Amino acid sequence: MSEQMKIGFVGCGAFCSGTHIPNAAANPNFEIVAFCDLDEKRLATLEQQYHPRYVTADMERLFRDEQIEMVICGTKPDARMPIMELAVRHRKHLFVEKPLCYDPRQIEPMVALMNHAPILFMVGFNRPYSPMMQAIKPLYRKHKKGSATVIYRIIGEAQLWPAHHWNAIVEKKESTIVHEVTHIFDVLNWLTDAEPLRVYTAGEGNMDNVITLNYPDQTTAVIIAGDNSTAGFPKERVEINTNYATIVGDSFREVIAAGVEGGLVKETFPWHQGDKTYTTSGYEAISTEWQWRASVTPEEKAYGYYYDRMPRVDKGHYAELEHFRQMIRRGGPSVTDVFRGAIANLIAWDAIRSWETGQPVAMDFSRLKTL
């Protein structure tokens, strides 16, 4: 069987067009056969840029296409279940962007469907595939002894959101805990190889929150999440303290670990802006991000697309698609499967319930394992 895999895209919005499509196009192991979207202008742009075999507004056509092996879904979360059913019916391996869904009633049917499906399925939680997190996990395993405290900062700038996302979060009061922080729930579960027992949330509910997770191995994680910062400052940072050691991952550019038993470790990861590659961290990186943010045009802001010019760090998006392709070719389950996607969603809804009640919420995911 050929290593190259023929793929199609369903839902080609700003994020998918700025991230998954160019990553797939850059991977010689993928051939993009088709794009499916309801936006004719977007399809015309993608057709001119990537030259697929066809573009269409009919996703049934794409799923019926016998040459396509894998479909990448970038639709909004509330449109996923019919796409998952189509993928199973037509035996197309399916990758869906996070979160798994936005309706709690869909979780169990989704898990049951994919647990018994003749296809592989993956949720787009990319951070475990990033070089930074791949470097952090062995350091965590090496140093972890007794209690651990983890602080994860993920704070962006709501002013740069596309209009539909602003409307969903700010106007309709949908929570970024589901839309965004599910990413961090998943990467913490992956880091600790565990699922949290309890969640407590303080903050604003739909935006700008502090969320505490208690894990069963004396690990406590605090997530500081929001969108009241500036995109001119790095969005993410993780700090882990355990066994008299500290491990820091800074904006996917650098890892520093210090501990008496493990010595001092420093590793940097390349990042890009346009055709330039950098290995700097610290103030120079912040300065580059600030210069880009100051240059964002009103047209880019209105359209919600500015990916071509912004500084780009490696958050694992390229690697997650390649990992999924390899699992399809070589056999074996997807690491970021429907179960992990469902758990991240359930933590999010319990975190929202904690904010609504002002009380911590105990969690138990055992029922998912019986579906």
C-alpha cells in the first residue's frame, strides 16, 4: 500500500484554511483531493491556491468518493454528528477539530458510534504532539515524586476573533471553556496519564476564568484561561513543580528544567514568521509578536484571517495529522481518540457547572468505558 494518502476537507473556515490545509499540503504523504464548504468565495480561493481535483458544497459527494481515505473536519462543533455518521457509513477515517461537540446529549452517542466503528477517529487536540510538550513529558516522568503543582496560562485576544466566534462567545454566551480550554484539559490528562477527580472554576463563566483540577496522584493543576490579553504577547506557558524541581514550557519556543537530581536543562524550538526561522526566546520573541500585532489591518481583523503573517510556533498541528496517517497505515488506535475527546468535553461542562454553583464538582468517567 502506498504511503501517500488521499484526503478531503469538510468545513474550510479561517482556522482550517490557516492551519490544517497548509500543513496537509506541505506533507508529501498527503494528496488533497477535495474541499467542501458552503462559502463559494472561500472554495474559489482554496481551489486557486491548492489545485484539488474538485471543490463542492455537497459533503455527501466527498464522502462517497472512493479515492478519499481520510477526511479532515473543520466545521463548527454543533455540526459533527452527521459528519461522523457519514464517515462510518462510507468507511472514511475521520479527524475532527476540537472540541468534540457542543451538545452534552451527543457525547454518549458519539462514543458508542466510534467505539464500534470500522474506521479510525481522532480529535484535534494538537498540543501533546508539539515538540515542547514532547520534551516536557519525559522530564515530568523523571522528576515526578509525591505532590505536583501545574500552572497553565492560555490567554489570547478576543478582539481578533472572527465575527461568528465573537457572536458565539460574547453575544450568545457560549463558553471558551468548551471552545478552547478543552485543549488544556486534554494535554494535562495526557501529561499526567490520568483523569481529574474534581474541578472548581472562578471567573466570568464564558470568558476569563481560573480553573483548578485535582488529579488522583497528588497533582493539582491550575489553568488561567482568558481572552483579555493581547496577541502581541505569547499566549501560552506551563510551569510544573514537583520533587524540588521546576519544569517550564514557554510559548512552544523553549523548555527549561531545574532540579537538584536532574541538573539544569534548556531546549529551544524553532518558530517562524513568513519565510524566516528563529530560535530565540524571551524578549526578542515578544517583540516580534508585538510588531506583528501592531500591523494587523482592519481588513484582516474583519475577515478573521491573519495566519499568513503572524509568528508561528509549532503547537503540533503538522505532527498530529501525520500521526493519524501513520496509525491508519500501520494499524493501531488513534492516541487522541473519541474517549479522550469526550472526557475533555465532560470536564468543560463540569467546570461551567462549578462556576454556576460556586462549588467544586466531583467527576467520574467510568460510564464512558461501558459504551
